[in-house]
Amino acid sequence: MAVKHTKRTEDYSKWYNEIVQRADLAEHSDVRGCMVIKPYGFAIWEKMKEILDQKFKDTGRSNAYFPLFIPKSYLSKEADHVEGFAKECAVVTHYRLKNSDDGSGVVVDPNAKLEEELIVRPTSETIIWNSYRNWIQSYRDLPILINQWANVVRWEMRTRLFLRTAEFLWQEGHTAHATAQEAKDETSQMLEVYADFAEKYMAMPVVKGRKTESERFAGAEDTLCIESLMQDGKALQAGTSHFLGQNFAKAFDVKFADKQGGLDHVWATSWGVSTRLMGALIMCHSDDEGLVLPPRLAPIQVVAIPIYRSKDELRSISDKMNLLKDAFSSKGISFKFDDDDNRRPGWKFSEYETKGVPVRLAMGPRDLENGKIEVVRRDTKEKDLVDFEGIAGYVASLLDEIQKNLFDKALDFKTKSTVEVDDFKAFKKAINKGGFVSAHWDGTSETENRIKEYTQATIRCIPLEQKKESGSCILTGKPSQGRVLFAKAY
Amino acid sequence: MAVKHTKRTEDYSKWYNEIVQRADLAEHSDVRGCMVIKPYGFAIWEKMKEILDQKFKDTGRSNAYFPLFIPKSYLSKEADHVEGFAKECAVVTHYRLKNSDDGSGVVVDPNAKLEEELIVRPTSETIIWNSYRNWIQSYRDLPILINQWANVVRWEMRTRLFLRTAEFLWQEGHTAHATAQEAKDETSQMLEVYADFAEKYMAMPVVKGRKTESERFAGAEDTLCIESLMQDGKALQAGTSHFLGQNFAKAFDVKFADKQGGLDHVWATSWGVSTRLMGALIMCHSDDEGLVLPPRLAPIQVVAIPIYRSKDELRSISDKMNLLKDAFSSKGISFKFDDDDNRRPGWKFSEYETKGVPVRLAMGPRDLENGKIEVVRRDTKEKDLVDFEGIAGYVASLLDEIQKNLFDKALDFKTKSTVEVDDFKAFKKAINKGGFVSAHWDGTSETENRIKEYTQATIRCIPLEQKKESGSCILTGKPSQGRVLFAKAY
């Protein structure tokens, strides 16, 4: 019974949805826009969390927890922020239900109306800066370097698993500093943390850049970002780090006594990544057979499957596998021996391929006799018969190689999919083909909007690292100080 | 400037609030009933989480994530559950705000009313069992052993930091089984996990027991619990594990094909502990000077403070401390060397005492010369001058000893505070004195309620381990099959 799966070339979006479902990562819930993250999907997110959390702690950050609810009036305190976030959000208006008069269920108790509505946090700048006001009196209280792992809600009308959901999980860092420079340095440092994580762990190359004014976080003076490219040529914003200036300190009246005894408003940053990274990870590496996971984020790095007819054969293979288990464990490699008797080897091969397990081992009675084991890597599907002796070391190197290969492949794709163009005709052609298009722009939001209108492409970022080069805007011909990166985006 | 702190004997409740504030653990937010968990408090919670999470995984459980919102109608599907949980809760009625006509801020958009209100989860049985319906077809899909770390909201009118807040953090396990026995075994197993965690890590002795019908979880057929005793003689429920029978499977129509080909409803459990454990931890061990933490849950296990006049002296001491840092690190002991030049040693001594750091080291120039270091343990406040040579091993043993001492002390208190009584006069006297009161009860909710009315005491649990003994109910004189444990409780 061969089920036909959608190929990437046929319908990329359908392919993506199928992978998420087939690999048992997540599903839509009955609650509009909210997803259920299933155990296998959550295990990948947990690995991401664990690595990022350690990076935050290694650079001196601590975790804390702030309320889920934000009083409605807080959102209005920062003028740009309210425009960006006080729109599509979940509003709590009542605090009690009661039995309905007809006994059919429960209804909202009209007597339990809140004096001020509460908003389920879409992001926590306002509630956090309201707390920081009481925490900060002097320069001695600075810097404050806090991160929060939390759920947030933004009422999205069109949702896609991991990529855009009403509720999602994320981390949000919120720091407070005595000087603008220190806050800017923090913004840059956290961008580096994100870029390093994306490239070293997700095996996903990124472009580090700065958002244009119109794409900036609502309330920020500067937004840095990492942008990556998916296999369909669309860009995905994978993380942002914002320099908030003194905007929130002013909105929430947070001042500190500096060393000279003067009073000044505090400087702020915020930075975050979300379960959206799961979508990026899936789309960056997976193929028509299913999920492909970089070894450093795979919940199961190696799976072994016994091929046997008799219980005796299974027992002999199991004995060998138990040795292997210890060998992998001592190398910190996560290993699963799947001896489930209810499933056939073919079913298992397909299952672990779909789930993106980086290395699959298989052993039958003949292999046992010959001291061999079959090794299949998920990324290239190459199959080898390898000596059982020393197999743990062999697999450890192979995992490193797979990690590197996935990154190299994605980098190659990104390089090939990035083009420079110098006129609008070539621009339109390149944008329709997909990928990053590097072009000159006159620096105005007006031109940016017109280009978006004509082509659906947005400026993903002004890259931080690129050659200095002046030129003429592809649309208006006006002078430009440097190229920016356009793409259609998720 | 000596600030006078409230003593436990003066006002236990005030003492508790002061400790939470002085040790910088948490504070009330401006949002009614919601707390801010500050970095030091959160670091303790993270240690708890990490240990419990590992225990869950070691026993075969996986984490997943389900939606924050529950459609109102779901709560009505299980008759008892709705009575227990569909009352004081946060109700989302709208999904959009808009600018107010007078430009003064934002208002709820009346056009964005939800067709069905959403409830912020007070617990997740309903939303999870609604998902399980699609996950379970046959016995091959069972058991499902899932845990979720999440925030939940129950609209509480009178709140206390950690002990009772509108929003709190917790974990909730939700398992599905093919047989009643397997589900009952799961319920017992998770109770053991909680009891082990409470005693071995929190150093908090507990009584394992069963709730009476009136104290059971709404929707459960059986609720097991661990109960502990605080220093003021009041009991605190520290964790619960529920056998839910087929109640939720029936409410959400979750059936499975068994091995014989028949169809049956699935059997369920749920189990949870929350940030309430933080309250228990604080109240179980702390003293009039501040927080006392068991070493296994202390974010900083050892702090070292240099005593110096010159920079040269500080440098010599720092060199020694860096050696110590490595020695502690290799033993997995978390160590902080506080060389902050802005604070005097006396201030630091008091700070770390308040924060409950289990071991404090201090070293001055004379100690350095003599190859000694001062060691002070937080639990007994004993001070010793110890050879610097081998200090890491000395401190490692001391941490074990402190862990044990805290448990022994709490166990001794619990033992001394548990009395058996056989008549109502003695009962009232014992209850007013505080502690656990073991007494006979006739088994009816009516009697239980009358006792509560007269004395404010509730039946904390029917202990799982106790001698079989029949007797007469202290209130009604009717026959009783065994003693139950009464107390006033948090």
C-alpha cells in the first residue's frame, strides 16, 4: 500500500503540511489558529530551547517570568507599539462563568465584567517595563539582562503550522542599560547568538542585516535580523534583536541616577526567536521522502533495526545492540534500538526516514556472522556495510559529516539563489524566479511599498556585511548608498 | 541601619511575604492576582523543573504542548469537571482592539466578538482529550504518556505569592491506557515520583494519601496526594495524581479497539505540581534571618567572599578562588565568588544569608597566610576555620550533610506535630495547636463538612501507609475503618 506523497516541485506548501503531519510534529487544534505540538515535534523544540538557553546563560542572562495578561491601557503607552500590537489580539473581558438558566451548559456571567480589559500578551515589553520601573533606581541596578520563555498570542486569520499561528511559543529577552552604546552592543551580541545557533545547530545559513524603517519592530529604533532562504526560494525571518532606545523607559517612566548624580531614562533592547524556527528547520533541509534533521537537533540521532526470523536471532542481535547502546551513550549520542515485534523492518525503515533520523543501522543474522552492520545516512541516502568493531566512532564522525553536509548544501543553495540585478526588469524576473535579489534602493518607504505592490517582494534586510557600493535605485533611479536584499517571504 | 524583620513567631504570614520579597524571589504585578517570578526565584523553579522533567522522561514520558485556550463548551462535557473549573476563570470574548473615537487609546472592537468564548485553561483535560480522540484507534496506540509544562489561570480573589495566584506555572501529565489497572498503576507511580522529589530534593517529608470524595479533583474517580507540614503547623498539598476512570474518554468519545476486537473507552490519569512548591519550599525550611535552601535546589550552592583592604590582597585571594572554582566545577557544585568592590563583606554576608545560599566561605589575608578558609553553613549557622587544602571535598560532604539535616529537622517537626486523638474535645484542642491530627471519621461528607465548619480543619488525606485500626468517629461516634489525617491547610 504505497501512499503517494506530494513532491516539493509539485506543491511546496502542500509538501510542507504533509511533512509536518507525516513526521508527527504538530497538528491544528479545534481552537482557531492554535496548534498542538506533538511529542516528536516538541522534542526538537526542547533541543532548540536547551541550546539557546545555555547560550543566554553563558552570556550572563537569567530567566524570569512575567504575567500572561497585559492591561489594555499599557499597550497605548508607547505610540508606535500600540499601532503594531494592539490590533489582532485575544481580549479577556470577564472572569467568571455560571450555569445557564436552561441548564444546557455554562454562560459568561455578566456580573463578572472586568473594569479594564486584559490582553493576552502578544509580546511583553509593556508589562516588563512596568515592572522595571520599580527595579531600577541607580546605575548600580543596571544592566538588567532577563529572558523569558513563554507563550504569546497574536490573532492571525490565516495560519500555518509553526510558521504562523495565533498562539506560539518563544523566548523574549528584555534588557535595560545605562547607555545607548551598551544597549546597541547587546542588540548586536544577541543577533550573533541567533546567527551562530542557526548556522551551527540548525545547519541553516543566514544573512545578518538591519530592517528598513517600515519593517522595524513597533517601538524599536533599530531592528537587526537574521534571514534565511527556504528551498522554494522564499525568505524566512528567523530571529530579531531590537534596539529600543529610550522609548519604553519614557513610556513607563523608568529613570536611573547615573554616576554623576544626574537622572536619565534607561536604554532598552528586546530580542526573540519562536517556534517559527521549527518551520524554518523543516523547510530548509527536508526532502520528498520526509523530514531531514541536522544531527545536533535530532531527538533520536541513530536508530538500529534488527532483521530476524526467529527469537534466537533477535536475541543475538539484541545482545550486540546493548553493547552499542553503552558505546553511544558514552559518546553522548542518542540511540534507539527498535525491536518492536509488531512492525516489520520495511515499515520501520520508512518511519525513521519520514522522521528524519540522521543515521539508520540495520543488522541481520548474516551481518552478525560477518561482524558487519548496515549504515544508511538520511541526508544522502548512501548505504554502507561497515565493520561492527568500532562502529560507534564511525557513526560519531558520520553525524559530524551529516551536520556539515546539510549546512554546505543549504549554503550552496543560498549562494546560487542570490543574484545581483541593476534594473527593474531584471529585478522582476529574478524575484519571480525566487531567491534573494540584491539591488539598489533609494532609501524611501514609498519606493519600498511600490516595489512590494508590483512584485510582492519586500526588503528582507540591509545586510550588515557587504561591500560598499553606490548606485541607482532599480525603481526610481535615484542615488543609493548600497544594495539591500529583496525576496518574497514567509 | 538594621532593618527589623518579622519573626515567624510574631506573624507567620507576614514573615513569609517578607522572605519572598527580601530574597528577591517574586512580587505582585499590577495585574490582579498575577505574579512576577524574579530571576533568583525562577532559578529555583528551573532546578525543580529540570529534576522533575528528567524523572518524567526516565519513566518513559514525553513532553508536548496543547492550546492555551479552551472553547467554553468543552468545559461542560464532563459533568463534575464543569462544576469544579468553569467558574472563576479568564474569559476571552473578543479578538481585536481598535483606536477609540476620541483618540485617547484603544477600545475593544465590538465587531470582533467571538462566536464561542474561549477560556484560558485552568487545567487541560478537556482540550487534551479532544485531541486524543483523533490519536487513539487501537490498543497499539496505547499507552499515551504525555506531560506539559504550562501556565494556567484560575481567577482567585485572595492571592498569595506562589501559594495562590491567578496565573501560575505547572506541569500536567495526561495519560491514556487500555485498562483500569494500568491507569491506576500510573497514578500510583507518579505519586511516588512526586514523593521522592519532595523528600530527596526539597528535603520536605510528605504523607502519601488519598483524598476523600469531597476533596477529589473535579472529574476524577480517585485522587492521590502528597501532604506536607509547614512550620506554622498548617498543611500544604504539594502534588496530586488522579485516576480519571473513563470519565473524559466518555465525555470526548475516545474509544479503542482492544486485542479481542471489541471497542472500549480509554482509561485516563492526570497528575501535576505547580509553582506552589516554591511556597512549600520557602515555608518548610526558612528561618527568621531569611530563606534556607536545600543544597540540591540552590541556584548558588557555595558563595565565597574576600576580605581585603588592598588590591594586592584581593588579587592573592582571587588567585586562590579561581583554583577553587575549577575544583567545585569538576564536582558539579555551583559556586560564586563575589568580588564586587561596591559592597562591603558585611553587606554580602547578610545578602547571601537572606538568599539561603547553603555554604558561605570567607577568606582574608591572614587565612591566606595560614592556609585556612572560613566556612559557615546556612542551616545551623555554625562557623569553622578549615584547611584550604581539600576544601572542595570538605564542602561537597557538607552540602550532603546540610541536605540531610534539613530533611531530618523537618521530619522531626512533622513527627512531633502529628498526634492521634480519640474524642472531639481533644481534637479541637489539637487542631488549634496546629499540625496533623490523626482521628477516626465515619466516612461521610456530611461529618467532614461539619468538622470543617466547627474547626476549619479539613481531611488532608487518608494515608496510604498506616496500621489497620477500627474505631469510632470523633464527631458522630459511628464506626470507622481507619484513621484519617486532619489539619488546617494552605
